[in-house]
Amino acid sequence: MSPQATSKERAPKILHTHHSAYRCFDAEETRRFWEGIMGMELAAALSFDKISGTDEKLDYMHLFFKMGDDNFVAFFDLPDHMRPELFKIRSGFVRHIAFEVATEAELETFAKRWRDAGLEVTSDLDHSFVRSVYTYDPNGIQVEILWKEPKYGEILAGAKGDVERSMKAWNEKTKARKDAYRKAHAA
């Protein structure tokens, strides 16, 4: 079922992302990457023995790594619920997290830090409005560092004016494939 607007009342404006949360295999290994290599402060390491708001037992740790804008990248370490498929490297089309830096030199610094740490770094990619470098964290999550090209605002402003046409064309182009998939996988 596709989500639909349920109210004519305008939704409040979302201020920003507070945190994005992911599973991690090992809290300490995750800390070495996000604090040691990425330079984010481990602001909280909260240990629990039951699911919040319930009496259901579950040992887990919730880690919060602080970014420069006071937002966080967070991780759950659940040692009793390990499934190897959760930590396999996946395509960035499936899951990735992108972080913006202020200068091109800072982008280059991250690429160097990653290489110095023995991480594989995807070549510098120019997406025409941002430049990006990529690596993977210890949990199989693709990490992107991006720098906005000088014409970033101009390019996105032009794209914004084309949203409805682009969405309509895409939906028409992909509808038959998606309908066939839904039909084949209906419960």
C-alpha cells in the first residue's frame, strides 16, 4: 500500500536529522572507525538490558557519535542477535550515509585518512554538483564524504523546478516493472 497524506493540515517543518541508527557487529571496532578515523566524538554509550518501554529482556548498547552540527550517527550492538547478512558490504544504492565537508581539501584529507588506515577508497567521483569519495565502515555501511561544487545551489534550484515532470516520467517508465514485481511477490 502506498502512503497517502491523511490530513489537509500542513505537516510541521522537520528541523534536521537528530540521528541515523544502524546495527554494528562490535561496539569497540565501530568506535575505532567512527571516533578514531572519522573524528566524531563518542558522545554516549548507553547500555540496556531490556527494550525501552517494555519488560522484554534484551542486552544492547546504543552508541552516539557526534557530528559538527550536533547531530549524530548512532549504532546498536546486539550481541545475542548476530546475523552475518546484516554486516555484508552492500551497494551504495542499498544503503549509504553521506557527510558534507566545507572544503575540497577536507574531502582529500578524509580520502588520505582512509587510505592510511588501510581502507579501500573508491576513486574521487564528480557527480556534477558534488565531489565524493567512498569507503566502508566495519559494519558494511558505505560512507561518503562530499564537497559541494561551486554551482551546487544553481544546479539544485534548476532541478527543483523540474521535480513534477521528472517524477511523472519516472513513474511512467517504471510502473509496469514495479507492478509485475508486486504481483509476483504478493503475500
